[in-house]
Amino acid sequence: SYLIYNNKITKMKLILEFLEIYINQIIYIRGIYPHQIFRKRKAYCLPVFYNIYPPLNDYLQKSLICTQHLLETQELRRVEIQIYNDDGNQESFCIDIFEDLIIDEIELKILQEVFRQCLCELDIKCKILNELKRSSKFRILLHTKNRAYQNLCNDSNYQDFLWRKVTNDESRLRKVISPIKTCDFMSLHIEHFV
């Protein structure tokens, strides 16, 4: 009960922290924003970069608040960081999240190590990718259950977001050449696609 609740909160905070670091790393490594707007710090015993640009930070924080809400209600299926330009999608970094958020203390330490490994792999694998066009942008897509989509569209706390239902045809049309890295740990499945 309290212990289970506390572990669930701890894991949720870890997931949100990882997502924030992961998204910032993608933006930094792929050069979507100038490197001057980033500062270095340590996380998971690695140097990582976080942005100090207020509009970008605002977008990330609002996305993470919505992500937290969806984690709490167990309606989040996937977080996708999509890099695109006028020609369409170029890359997708996907994190599938399954409903079981309850783990013990030992598993929390393992989860932190999995996050560390994913960040190491992200850095290595992104270096072999082609350089992005200067006009490239990114967006964060939150894949949810249908019920969550309907609730969020009507919730005044989330009116800053563009909510759109993706059809099965659209999701099948996504160009996926190959997964360059896959990490699995209990309720998380992380893939990088180009």
C-alpha cells in the first residue's frame, strides 16, 4: 500500500527525469538547436546537456506535466520524439511505457543503469547518422488510449497542445528503416528509429 505507492511515485519521477534528459540529449546531439543554449551537468554518472532557452524549456516542461498526468492515470502508451522537416519525418525516438509501474528498490537501481546505457547508446548511435537539415524541427508525441485523448481535448489544463488522433493508416505509413538500438526493462521499451 504505502510502500507500493511510494515505489510507484519514485519510478514515475525516474521516468520523467529520464525523459527530460533523453529529449534534451536528442536535441543537443542532433543539433536541432544551437549548442550555445545548452549547459552540461551529470546524470547517471554521465555528462548530459540541458537547455536554458525559456521557450524550449517551457515546451518540454508542459510536455512532461502532461506525461506525468498520463502516467498517473495509466493512459500513456508511448512517448515519441520525432525529428522532421518540410520533406517529412526523418527520425523517431520511441519509448513504450507499459502499465506496471511498481518495482522494488533493487529494480530501481537496475532501471537507473538501463537509463545510463540508453544515454550512452544514444550518443554513439547518433554520431553515425547523417547530418540533419538546418530547417529540422522536433516534436513530442504522446500516444495514449482513446479515453485519454477525449479527456485531454476537453481539459483546460492542456489547451496549449495540439491534440490529434492518428489513424491506423497513418501509423502504418511511418517510414521505419531500422531500429538502431532497443532497450527493454520491465515496463519500458526504448527504441531509436531512423
